[in-house]
Amino acid sequence: MASAQQNGGAMSTNAEYFERWENSGPKLIEEVMPLEEAQKLRSTSQNETPPWETYQTGQNDPALDAAIAEYAQRVSDAKASSQTQEELCRQQEAADTQSREYRWLDEGEYKKESERIGRVMHHVTFLNTLREAGVKCWYRTHPQEGKITLVVQRGDLKPEVGCWVQIGYAPELSVMRFDEHGIPTTEKYRGWRTATLQLILKGLLTEEQSDKYFGLAPTTRAFARYNRTLQQFRNQGGRLSK
């Protein structure tokens, strides 16, 4: 009560507060202009001419007009000069050269998809074969479509993710996607040999188990990296290189 009097008078009533709140709100559009004009602003359905035919009738900003005119002078449909084309080719070659250090595989090796198909296997057959080999494993859902997560348990230890497996029939080796520089990006198809290799490198499957129950991998050029990786792993005493 004292603070209200110090501010210059008696306290406001509820009615005065309500009136003040109403007056401070935005005015209805019908109160500041005729109803017919308000309806035209709300919808274009009552206009005889659609807005996409009349939007140019208004006055543009002179600065905007000048900017548009200046940009139009710089745009050309003319064919690039030979010097420009040569520069683009030079930059492309330079980018390809710089990207070679990031290529972990020859693009031609993966582009021959027919050589990588090998023996096709269904993900159910793959799981059953792992179980026959003595691996305690099962599937659970994967967040991405077309994939399923393989879970493996070592003895009484906590289950862990072995790898992801392609749902349905899968080729023997993975088929990759490559970017414009020939760098591998993602797997187009996950090969079941890729899955066994990951399990071997993680110590969830032995190379002997893989050879016995899945068969020896071919020694063709397409399988060169697979066999080379296993050999390096074997030479290092079953450890991943640092």
C-alpha cells in the first residue's frame, strides 16, 4: 500500500488493470481500416488479378535495381575459354594427385563388381554358420535401413557389437561407392567376408574357424586386400597394427 502511494496515487482496481491490458494489445485489423481492405490483405482469392502477375507493378528499391543490372552484365552464357578450361583441368589433376595419399584401395579393384560378388550368402545363413563355428552370437535391430547388428558374447563377458551385416543376400566382398577423386566413401553392399574379417580382427572369430566353416577365401586380385590384411594380422601375432 505504501509503495503504491509513493508512486503517485491509490492502487488501481481490477477493472482499470483489465482496461489497461486491453488497450495495450494490438488492434484488430478491422478497427484500423475498412473491412473490405482487410479481407484483401488476408487473402488474394478476392482479387481479379493474381499477385504473381502484379508483383512487378510496384516501385522497386533503386539500389536493388542497380544491383540486379550490375549482376546481369556479369552473367554470360558464353562457352568458357580454352584458358579457363585448361585451368580447371589443372586444378582437377592437382586435386586427384593430392587425394592419392588418402586412397586406401585401388578404385579399379572395387569397380569390377562381378569379381567381388563371389559366393552369395543370406544373413540368416551367416549367423547359423557362426554358431556352428562355436561363436555365441545373435542379431538385434540396426538404426539404418537394410542393416542388422551382430552381437557377440565371449564366454560370460558382457555382449559386444561385432559388426553390422547386410540384411538379405550379401556378396562375398563389399562393393564400395567412390567420389569424383576415386576415394571410397560408403559401402554400397556389405560383403559377408568383410564381416568375418572384422570379427577376426576383434578376436571374436579365429582365422581357423573362418577357414573351416566359411571356406578359404579365393586368391584372385579382388581378394588381395582381404588376404593381405589377414596375413599382416597373423604376422603381428594376432594384433592390429598401431
